[in-house]
Amino acid sequence: MAPISIQLDRISKRFDHTVKGEVYAVREVSLAVEQGELLTLLGPSGCGKSTTLRMIAGFEEPDEGTISIAGKDVTHVLPNRRGIGFVFQNYALFPHLSVFENVAYGLRVQGRDGPAIARAVGDVLELVGLAHYDRQQPHQLSGGEQQRVALARAVVFQPEVLLFDEPLSNLDAKLRVEMREQIRALQKRIGITTVYVTHDQEEAMAISDRIAVMDRGEIVQQGSADQLYYRPASEFVARFIGRTNILPGRVVSAAEIEIEGLRITLATGRATGETVQLVVRPEMIELGPSAGDPVEGRIAARTFLGEKTDYLVTLGGSTLQVSATDHYRRPPLDVGQPVGVRFHPEGLHVLA
Amino acid sequence: MAAGQTASWRRVAADPALLTAILAVWILLLLFVLYPLAHLLERAFFDESGFTLEPLLASLVDSGHQAAFFNSLILATAVGVLGTALGFLFALTAVRAGLSRHWLTFLDAAALLPLVSPPFTTSIAIIFSFGPRGFITHDLLGLTNVSAYGFWSTMSAETLTYFPIAYLTLRPILAAIDPNLEEMAFSLGGSRWRIFRTVTVPLAVPGFANAFLLLFAASLADFATPLILAGNSFPVLPTQAYLQITGLFDFKGGAVLSLILLVPAVAVFLLQRAWVGRRTYVTVTGKVGQRSRSRAIAPWASALLVAACVAVAVIIIYFYALLLIASLVVAFGANNSFTLHHYEVIFTEGLPAIRDTLIIAAIGMPLGGFYGVLVGYLIARRNFPGRRAMELVAMINYALPGTIVGIAYLIAFNDPPVALTGGVLIIVACYVFRYSPTGIRATVALLQQIDRSLEEASSSLGAGSGETFRRITLPLIAPAFFAGLGVVFIRSMTAISATIFLVSISWTLITVRILENMTEMALGPAAAFSVFVIVVVFIVVAGLSAILVRLRAPAAGAAARSFLGG
């Protein structure tokens, strides 16, 4: 295991709310980011992810807990002594400075000499694909170009860690995908420890080594994208990452459960008769002819999306989201049509 | 979320530049704001037997004083509202009417004339025009027996004199409102009038409040205009207090009277804070959108705006033409033959006053400009214990009527431990702490529109707070800095209300000489002095503008170009 680069130990941040009084923006968050890792803080707006990031950067001071970077306690260290590169949502390019001077800023502050600055800035602009933009003013650039200048500026002085605060939310969808790939490639190439904040689960899954999901100021689950997808720890995580069905299941024996009257072989380790919550992803449910099933479903809606077809299927008292990807070789199902629903044990996850 | 940064001494102590700045500002505020004020209060409320309210109560029941109190409020409110409206008219025209450079320069020059003039100039022009032997009332209309004195003439003179403050406050704010916002509202199907009401005006609200406050306070504090124009029928507090002291040598009574003026000044200040303080207006971010020429104002409305501004500009220019003519004729209205005699007078026997005034202005200008930006930055951007107290204390000398500041300085610095009376430092200090709040407010207003992330970016790139201020904040708030610089210089050349108490045999001022000339009915030299002051101020302000153009401060956009006039 790589050494720990950023360590948050039970940090909290409170705010005075005019109506609710004192509220926690961040509550007892602990987190360890390994050297060279890209960790994403993912959550809905107001969950405390940006505040956490801003505390790592030093823009906010935690009310409790400690923050260390590279083994050094920086809880009360000013942002300019932390050695962090920060990429802002609005890019925060200095409007009165050229692209070159924006990128050179951190080096000028360090007092590097002119030729060294010119070389370093030239290299990093090359790296982000803006080699000939050095004399432009920020307002002459497109959003994507401004974003790349912001990125170049944040990495040029070789910071200890790199922090991103929703860097792509001002870009259009196509550019967003392109930029996140660039960011990921650059991060891997220079091997810099990175914390990335976003509310977009797809972006998080595409870019991260590890994701920490936050809800109401607390980290509710950490893990790789597939862990979060296949083994969500809570209904919140299951619903936030991807689309999901949450279905009630009844334990009928040690090795069997029943969902809406359908029996499935699944060892839950729970007592017989107990009701459990089951996470089932739409693509893990199979629709077929209802060959003598005790209970059959009925197609309530169909949406053709190209790579897949989404169905809403009523089954007993539940409505299921189901995705089918095999209509290139089978005719699609019609609304109102009765249908057989198959669950697979591998596609069922029991919530604690 | 950024609003929640806690104010702690630990945070401040970790930042030597910040700590030094805060301590330095507090020491200055203690010495030049609180210390004189404490002395004044002591003089007003203590006699040999200790604390007493008797002089205050006696003053409050005096019906003449009550009339003066209400007159002052009515006058200040009228000047605040009309001046803000006029300033907004000019700012809107300059920013949105799509005028050519030449028209803009013309409007700027006309609007700024009153601001760069010594006191009495509008008053003199009004008397020349509307007095018993006035050019308009007597020569053109053939009226006799008219009075140019009272509420209407005082209010008109003060509005014309002070509305440029509102113009300077509102123009950069309007310029910083992205026309895209208006475009967007326009595209949503709003009528132009609706957009103006629901987008443009609300975004300019901090500017309105600032402008109204500045004008209200300026009118409350002004005694030069009412001294000449208000006459006996319309007494106001500052003149009453001034006459109490110079006429009756009743320092205690004058001090008490001017202290009453403190109540409305403080009330307006607190009202403004409560109203504007809760809203944030970030329209300048590091992300630069496409700027478009605004179509949010209809062509006929543009024409109307321009026509109104030109009408006002013509009135102002007419007044100043009168002043220029009066300085070049033997005796205006009586003997209109050409002479340069008045200028000979001011450059011979008037020379010491000219020299002293220029030295004082030259010292005060850089000090005041830097002080204003520093305090504005600390208040708007840094979080430290006592921030609000600092904001309040920094505004005191501005909000106080000039007479009270003058008397307070006179009492406080007459004797050891800090004996400054008679010297140059006392006058410079008076100007810096009395007129920098314009720069403070301009800085705060501008900073409210610059996203914090720019400073955070600088900080994350390794710059300390001092370096961030120098490299990022200062260039972005350069328009405010030069506005502060300009205002301190202009006031150093033109103010009288406070410093009339502080001049001495070794250090005197042009404005005081003008007042002396006017009381001796030597209107020619008074006019010549005024013309001289206007010319000097215009040269310096033009120089500042040239520097500003070279600095290219995009935060204020095109507003920076002709910010202080051509």
C-alpha cells in the first residue's frame, strides 16, 4: 500500500444558520488519501463535499479534528503554505493577467528566475495542449480552454496535492467527457495525489481510483466505483450511484427468499420470516415469456434509448425499472403485455 | 459556504502581513478618530462639577434648533434622493446608451466639474444668476426684489455639487453588470422596462444605498452652501453650530449642536448596512463570458437619457462660465471690462495659501488613497475579530459634520500629549480620515463584485495575504484606489468645513481665503481662486485617469477608462 498523502481525522465544520441555529456542514469526517491516488468526494449539493475540500485547501478552518498533508499537521496552516494546486468551478483565472502570467503566477511568487519560469510554463501549456496561447487574455478563451489554463496553473509549481472543486460543471456534456479524460491522463502521468469534488456520479466513476460518498456532512461509504455500484452500503448510496430498484424481500428459509411471490435461491444469513431490503439494478433483471410463473409482470412503459431499452414493469405491488440490451436479436415487448420476471442471485444485494 | 469562515486571532496571528495591517489601522483610528471624539464629548458633557446633560437639554428645547434639525433632515433627504437619481441617470447613460467617446468625455467633464470645485462656486453662480441683480432674474427676466436664498436654492446647489459622487459610485457597478444578464431577461420575453425594474435596478441596489448614504452625509455635513444660500429663513444645523462658535465663541454650545446631527447620520449608516449587508452580488468571476452590446434600452429611451444629461450638463457649464467671466472682469454685473487683476492678486498676496494647499493635498493624496483601499479590503475580504467595529470607526469622521471634526481636532490636538495644532500634520490627518471613506466604500463595492475564488487561487499558489493583495486585489480594485486618491486630492483642494478650525498663521488654505474674500465682497479674487482650484484639480485628475488607462483594470471594464473624466 502506498503511503498516506492526505489524512483527515474527525474534522467538523459548523455554520450559524439563521433559522436552524448551529448546523454541521461537515461532521466528524475521517479520510485517508494514498500517494498518487485520485479520490472523489461525491454527493448531492449541500452534502459538505466542497466544504471538506476547502478545509483541505485551507480556505476554511475545521472547528474540530486535524488535517495532515504528507505527514505534517496543517490544520492551522495558511493555504499558501500547504503546497496545493486548486482548480475552481469558475476557473478563477486572474482577468488582468495573460495566460502566460496566470500560469506563471505560482512560480513568480516562489521567486524563480525568468528563464526557468518561461521553460516551466511552456512545458505545462504544451502538456494541456495550449502551447501557443500564452499571450492571450483569459476572456479571449473558450470555457474548455480556460479550464485547461486553470489546470496548468494548478500543476505548474509541482504541488503536493491537487484539488478540484466541480471543475467541469460549467462545460457542455461532450467537452465534459473530453476534459475528464484529460484530467485523469494528466493526473496519472504526473502521479499527483488528487481530491476531486463532483455531484455527477458518472464523472466520479469514470475518473476515480476511489469514491467517498457524502450525505448531510458525513461520509456514508468509501470504495471503488464497482464496490459502490454492486455493494452499496445504504439505500442513499444505491440510489445516488446509478439507477436502482429497492425491493422488499421475505426470508422464507436459510437459502431462499421471496420477492413479490417469486422465490429465489439466496442465502441471506437472516432469520426466516424477516423482511429485507434488496438492491436490484435494472440491467440485472431479465424479462421473458411468463411460462407458468406464480406471479407475472406487466409492461407499463417502454423507452427506446438506442444502446438499451428501458421498461417500467409492474410486479405485484412493486414497479420495477428494467433495462434490456438484447433487442438487436429479440423483438421488444409491448406495453400491456404480460411478462415473466427473473431475478438472479448474483444480481441481488441485501442492504444491512 | 465561504461566508462561514470563522474570525479567530489564531488565524490572524499566523499571517504577519494581515496582523500588521490590522494593528496599524487600529492605531491610526484610535489616534485620529476616537481620541478627538472622546475629547469633544468630554467638552460637551462635562464641566467642573462632572457629567452634565444641561447644555444638551437646553439645546433640544430651543425652537430655533429644532427647526434647524428638521431643515437639515429634509435637505439631506432631498439631496440624497435627487442626487442619487441624477447620478444614476448619468451612469446609465454613460454605460448603456452607447454614446461615442467624445460625448462620454463631455458628460464626464460636465458632471465632474462640481466635484472638483471649491465650495461656494455653485453658490456664487446661483447668486450671480438668480440674485437681486442676477443675470437671469434681473438682466433677462427683468425681475426685481427676488430672493436667491432658502431651501430651493440650497437644495439645487447641493444636488448639483454632490451628484457626481453618486455618478462615480454607480457607474462602475452598472458597468460591471454583465449585459448578458439583461439579454437573458430580454430573451425570456420581459419588456425592457420590466427588465430594467427587475434585473438592472436590483443589481445596482448596493450602489444606490452607497450613493444615497454618501450624498445624505455630504449634505448633512455641508455648511459652505447653506452659509451662503440658506439665509435666515432656512437655518440648518451645521451653519447654526458654526455660527455658535465663530459668532458667539460658544464652543460647548456649538459642540452640543453638532452632536445632535450625529443621530440622523448614524441612523442612515445603520439602515444602509442592514439593508445591503444581507445580499451578495457577485457578477465578476474568473470565468469571462461573452460580452454583448446591450440592447436592453430602447433607442428612444437612450435618446431621452442623453437629452436629460445634456440639459443638466448645460446648466452646470453655464454656471462655471459665469464664474470664469466673473474672474476676468473688474466687477461682474457692475463693470464688465476685462482685467487680469484678480489673478495677479491671488498669485501675489494669495500665494502662501496656494503653496500650502498644494503641499497638503500632495501629502494627503497618496496616504488617503492607500488607506482607503487597505481598510476597504480588510472590511470586505478579511475576517478578523473587530472587523465590524473597524468599519464603523473608519466611517465616523466622514459621517460627522465637518464642524464637529474640526472642533474635535482643535480641542484634542491643542495640548500635549499630542500637540499638532498649527502644523501641517493636523490638516493632512483631518483630510485623510475624513475623505478616505469614499475610497473605502468604492473598494468595498468593487470587491463585492469580484469573486473570492480569485484571491483563494492566489493563496493556493503560494502567495501570502500581502502578496495576494498587491498582485491580484490591488490591480482589480485600481479604479477604487484612484477614485479614493482623486477624492482625497479634490477635497484637500476644496474642503473647508473642518479645516477652517485648523488653519494657522503658518499653514492656511485657498478655501479659507475664498471665504474671507466673499465676506469682504471681493467676488473677483474669490472667482479667480475658484477657477485656479478647478484647473489644478482637473489636471491632476486627468493624470490619474491616464495612469488608470495604462493599468488596464478589466474588473471595472470600460468604466476605468474615463472613470474620473477625460
